[in-house]
Amino acid sequence: MPPLKRGIYLRNYIHKPLGDYIVDFYCKRLQLVIEIDGDSHFQDESVVEDLKRQLVLEKMGLCFLRFLDGDVKKSMPSILQEIGVFIDEWEVENGVPKTNF
């Protein structure tokens, strides 16, 4: 199944509040946060804040995938493939039957 359809099946949230933070995308079943980082994330302060935020959320048991917004715009198929690989690995690690649609 294409990763996008798998993601819809797994119930995604856009701009989901988690603790004191709001993440770009969140999949509850996978405990996965996906962040799309634009230019503002490359300023020194933002890099430090992003890392602190990620560490706090990882302590809550969440996994992270980060992508550059330019990569998302230019090569969505490879981004979706990477998300699909994450889902495949998660299913194997958690003994969940592979999602095939």
C-alpha cells in the first residue's frame, strides 16, 4: 500500500498538541511525530529549541522523522518511501501484521 494511504489508515493528526508543544504531524498508533522544517528552523536559537522539544517528546515515548520543506516539495516520493520504511520497521518490531491494501 502506498505510504500516504497507510498513513491515512493509521489515523494522522495535523498540528497536534502534545504536552506543551504542537507538532506538524502525529500518528498515535505509531507514536510518530513528523516535522517539516523550513528556513526558520536553521537559526541558532531555533535549532536548540527544536532539539530540546524533540528530547522532551522522545522521553514521552515518541519517535521522530524530520524532513526539510524543500525536500518535501522537490521529492515527495522519497519522503513517502522513508515514512513507509518507518512503518514497515515499526510493524516488524511490534509484531503487527504488515498493512497491505
